[in-house]
Amino acid sequence: MARLRFGAGLLALAVTMASSAWSDEVTNDRLLAADKESGNWLMVHRTYDAHRYSPLDGINKDNIGKLSLAFVTQFDQASAGGRYASARNEGTPLVEDGFMYVQAGWSRVYKVDVRDGRFGKIVWKVDPEVDKQWISDATCCGAENRGIALWKNDVIALTLDGRVMSINKDTGELNWETQQADKTRAESFTVAPLVIGDVALYGPAGGEYGIRGWIEAIDLNTGKPKWRTYTIPAPGEPGSETWKREGTWETGGGSIWATGSYDPELGLTYWGTGNPAPQIDAEYRPGDNLYASSLVALDTETGAIKWHFQFTPNDPYDYDEIGETQLIDNGDRNLAFRAARNGFGYSFDRSNGELQHATQYVDDLNWTTGIDQKTGLPLSYDPKADLQKYVAGTVGSRDDLPGIYCPTLGGGKNWQPASYSAKTKLVYLTSNEGCSAYVPTEAPNPTITGGEYDVVAAQKEWNGRLPAPEGTELPAEQSGSVVAIDPVTGKIAAKIPLLARGNGMLATAGGLVFGSDRAGWIYAYDDETLKELWKFNVGTSLGSPPMAYAVDGKEYIAVLAGAAPSTAQINADPSLKYFVPTDAMYVFAVN
């Protein structure tokens, strides 16, 4: 049962003085018209359609060579927690009228005055004092967060240990907080909330440990939930027939860890769901496993699923489909576009889910021979089979035979957000190139042992393993790409390689596309050719996508630093070998 608590005394608060730190309310009307506030960035993807496009053109092809570091704002010292060397920042800062709002390491929230342009002055800090050891035990892939939201005069923040917080954005005082994720079932929050009207939408991560995923709307006036929709149906509900083994739906995954989009005219919000659980051992969970590895379109008033599309039925590859869905208008047909983790880019009619086309965008793809352009199903899908084998050799078996499949289990595209340019009408994304090899380990039912859920046992036993002793994996031959795709036709307009995996994209009216990567580089490309025009290395690993804002008409590019490798394979990456984790914001300008 969630408990609602009020008062700033519940948090460790450090408030510093700043002049003129008061700002206007972020109303529903402002969020609906966020694109018109060219200098601001009011939600995680800037606009409800998830375009991540800035209409600013102060930084452009003519002056990009003069772009340089304007200032760095250091938050806390990077600190360890359990098996994690430090927290990992994957979020996008928000900017409103010269003030930046950031969620950095270990769920801490900051307000920063960036009006000067030469430095960022921290106005206040809220530290929810999360349990670092629990986070180490109960999160699969790092102590990460992906951002916050603004609503009226408040900052809405989620914590890794499952709390929703409402914070006064002027003073940093806590309005209320409530525990909404179930820590005893390894539910955690890494997603940025999406504010629609007077509610915020979000859901829990934890599919690797056998949660039953859900999307929830919480009333921001009261801190009480309005509705909750489970992404894994219970017996008797639509889709339950796709869980052939009794009881597996209870720990079926379908987690939520990247923010959805919203069409106010249709009253629909679009969210991608995580892998079915266990993530590799499909033998444990025969059936297609709805609504895992799917796109779901929900009624914003009730949470009812209006339509859905499942990308990889009975997913044996850990192909979460949690990335953003971009809403793109094309004459009479309004589209929902997704670059899926399984290596294909899909366009749908966003009113009803009717597939328009699916196009491969990664170089190496072997798990299926293609996509049926009418149904959207993989050509290697067998409708009569409860266990999908897809292409021979790509699905591992419990007898120690690894499945070798492309793209890698990290995708195609993972959570790292794409950008759609209103200027070129192209989607820009970072993709992962390469393959993975995994051996399923037989997954015990975590609800049976002693009658209690053991998150540590789930962590060790539910995830399968690489075909090498733990801690000795060598870096796989994997790299990245930047891809420009026409979402209307599916045609790939341009593609270039990256030496390290990218973190997402930003397109601007200045004819530029910005990206960053794990090796610490931030790049600028020509939006027509993807020719590299500028790059800068910050000297530490980056895990967040760039964003743009303006103060007094001057444009800035910002990226949040603080990427901490979480596995032996990643730690062995030579490009990251000597990097020291940090917790900081890097801001660039033309001077």
C-alpha cells in the first residue's frame, strides 16, 4: 500500500540563496504548446510528440567551428553503491526561462541558474537518500535515471527506490512523496515521468527480475493514483491466452523504463514495454507473451489499451521495446514511428496501429529473414509454435548451446532517444552494431523459494549468461552508427559509423544534428549528409543525449555526464578504461 507523506523534513535538503529564482507556472497550455517556447525545454523529449527537435538556429553550419565549452557544473562527487562504481546519468535536463532542472546521480534533484552563460549556480538540491545497497541488489544494469518533469510550480521526480516526489520548483521544498513501486518485488523507477493535464505517467523497471509491469497515472494535486494498467494480463483478460504456462504471467516482465509520447487530439499515449521475464529462457514462458516487447496505445483518461503491436513474440533475445515513439504528421495519415530494438524501423497509423512499413536499419541482422509488410510479424515466426526458434542457431538452449544473434541484445536501438527534424523530415538515431551470444539458464520461479521473493537470487538465476566465466568476458566486436531514416517511406537517407555506442540525438533548425557517445565525445553533424562538422571530448564517459536551450536569445548545447559501466564486458572496453566517473553538466556555446 502506498503511503503519502508531506513536508520537506522527509528529505535531506540543501538550499542556497539565489536572486530572482521565481518563475511562472508550467501550465497544461504551455506543455501543449512547448514547441513555441524555442529557448525552453519543458519535458524530457521537449514536446509531446517526442521529436527532440530545437527550433533554435543560433548555432549553425556557418559557426559550428566556433563552438566551445562555456562552463561545467559539478553536482556531487561520483560515489559507489554496492556493485556499482557510481550512479549513471542518462537523463535530459529541463530548462525554463534561464533555470535548469536536473536529476543527477542517486536520484538527487537540482535547480541550476544558467542565466549568466559563464557558469551554472546551484539554487537548491534535494537528496532523497536512496538505499544504494538495495539499488545494487535490485536493479539490473546500473543506478541510472532518465529525467524529471515540470508541472505548474512543481518538479515531479521519481527515485530509484520507487518513490514519486513533488518538489516546489522555486524553493526546493517537498510538497509530498509517495512509495508507488514495490521494493519487495524489485520494482524500481528509472523512467522520466510524462505529465498530461494534472497527472503524471510512469512505470517500473525490473523485468530482468520477474516483475509484472504496469503504467500508472498519479493525480499531481493529491499524490494518489488515478489508474494503473498492467502490461502483462491476468487470467481471463485479453492477451492472457498468450501465457501458456500457468502462473508465469505473475512474473512476466513488460517493464517500463523509457518515457512515452502523447497525442492530445486522439487522447492516446504511446509506451514501449520491456522484455518478457525471464529475459533469455523462453522455455520457461511458452506463448507470445503479450504485452511484453510491445508498443501499447493507452487512453489517457482510463488507461485502457486501445491498440497494441508486439515486435518479437516470445522474445528470446531480450529485445525490450521501451524506446520512445515519435508522432509524425504526414498529410491524411498521422504516423507513430519506432526504431525497434530488433533492428527494424516501423511506421504505424497511430490512430489504430495499422502497419505502414518496416525497414531494417542495422547492418547485421540474422534472427529473422524479414518482416511481413502486412501483419508486421517476423517472417521466421511460426504461429503454431508456443516456443519461437526463429532462425536456427540464434536462440540458445538450456543444454549449454549459446544462441548467436544480431543485432546485439542491446538492440538495434535501445532507450537512447532519436530526433525528428521538422526541417529535413528525417529521423536521426544511434544504433548498436554487432551480435550477442547467450546461454539460457533454467529460471526458477522466484515466488516459490521460502514463500518470499529473493531479488539477489533472481539477479543471479533469471538472466542467462554469456558463454564465458563471470567477470572474464572480453569486449564484443560491437560499435555504433548514426542513421537518418525517412519515417514515411522507410528509406535510409544516410548512415555513418561510430566507434562507441551513442546516447541519443538532437536535431536543430541550424541544420545540425548533435550526438554523444560512451567514449566521451559530443558530435555535430550536417543534417543532410551526416558529415561530421565538429566534436569535443569531455574526458569522461557520457550516457545522456544532448539538448539545446537559449538565454536572452543565445543558444547553448548541454549534455549530462556520468556514465558508470555496470558489467565486466563493458568495463573491459578500452575506450573507457581510464575514465573516472563524474556527476556533472557540460554546456557549450559559440563565443
